Amino acid sequence: MTVDAGTVDAGIADAGMLRRIGAREFDFTRQVAVMAVVNRTPDSFYDHGATFALDRAVAGALRAADLGADWVDIGGVPFGRGPAVSVAEEIDRVVPVVDAIAAARPELVVSVDTNRADVAEAAIAAGVSVINDTSGLGDPRMAEVLAGSEAQIVITHSVGPPRVEKPPAHFDDVVGEVRGFLLERMVRAESAGVPRSRMIVDPGHDLDKNTLHSLELTRRIDELAGLGAPLLVAVSNKDFIGESIDRQQGERLAGSLAAMTACILGGARIVRMHEIEATVDAVRMTEAILGMRAPARLEHNTHPTHNV
């Protein structure tokens, strides 16, 4: 499908940075939302199964909310290569977590990270507000499922199906190609009946990209922030950070926060992160610098000095 980027841009420039997602209202012109990651998987690249057990997954989600997360993203299958997980097993992993969070924290936005329409359908029926599709509508039924619901869709750039070995990444212009992909998939979703006001876009750092590609995306993130939909970035603990600063997994917090902040300064308005306490502080500070948030208090150099 050929898309005239200029025409699409003009049509989606006002696609809705004011959003009601679940029970929450967001003004993405004035705030940055923090999305916590909860992996109900035994082989996640970050925590290696620490929240695979149901009780630990639920506790992790509620802990993230206590630390200031606006929503939590529940994943039942990692993106990277690994053993096959059936649709039924993926549903069994994510839906009980959704049910438990909804009962404990109905105000918390919950998304499910899946590329399968059947899983998305089950998750939406359980009450999730967002489907985070790392395949960018790779399942032919995904847009149809979203169109029949009120859920938001995160359209993410990746190349080919998840969970399989792929050739080395190659792009002539990674930002241009990611931008074109996202625009085309937004048009595809709209054609299926999903309004643009329910779309979020994600350039997919490290998803079928090497470190130089992810750094280029970060450096030119402003070129993706003008697509007319809130821009989500998922940079936390990614390999491009580890390779850039020579840090192994578990030692990438500072690099993750630096990459996240660069993305926010470039226009990202949703950040998907692991270490929530530090993330919330960094996000709130960045909002204050940008004039999006007033300081929590004003004391320094605000009182007269008396010489004695």
C-alpha cells in the first residue's frame, strides 16, 4: 500500500493528544505517562521470570502503581526468539493478572503486550484498555478486533514475525522507514474502523534493529513525534543501551533514564520502563524543565535574607 505521507500528516495532525484511557484522562500536550512492565513469562530478557508466578505478577503491578506508574503493561510472551507459546497458554498467563489488577486498582490503566488477535480479544473482554502490539498489526484480524472495541492500540514497528531468528538488521534510512511503516499501519487500522483518536505509535527500539539504528531513532525521535498520535518509547534496559555504555543487564538504569529523557525532550509522551521509582522522578523532573509541571514546592531563595 502506498501512502502519501504529507496527506496523512495533514489529516492526523490533530488526532487527539487528549485521551481517556480506561478510567484515566491524559493530556499528552502537558504530561508524560509512565508505563510499568510486568512480564508473566519465564524467559523475559530483563527479569528472567521473576514475575512469572501469578501472585508475583500481580504484586509487581500493584507495587508499580504505588511508586507512581500510570499504567502497567502485562506481557505473556517475549518478543525475542524462544519456544512457542500457544494462544491458550498466553491467555492463561495474562487474563488472570488483568482480573486481579482490575479488582484491586480499577483506576490503573492496564495494557496487554500481544501480537495475536485472539489474545487481544480475550484481554479486551477482561477489561484491558490498551493492546500493545509489537508486530504493528501483523495479525490480519488485529485491527478488526480493535475496531469492535473501545480499546486503544499501540502500533509498533518491527520487521517480520516475533519469536523467530531473523537476518541482520538493515535499513537505508531507519527513521524514514519506521515513519513510513507507522503511517501505513495507521491508515490500515483506520480503514478497518479504528479511529485515529485510539492510536498510539512506538518506533520499536531494538526490535529487529541494531544499536546504531536504535541510537538514530533516539537522536531523531522528533521526526516521529509529529504523526498525530501519542508517541510511546520502550527503551528500558535494551541492548542498544548496554552496547553503547558497555553495561550488562542489571547495570543499565542510568543509561535507560538518559535515553528515556532524550526521547521525552524529542516529543515522546509515554515511556515503558522497568525501574519505576527512578523513572517517575526523572519524568517529573523533565516535565518541570519543559514547563509542563510546576515544582512540588518553592523554597530555595524565595525568602528575604537578613544580615545579622
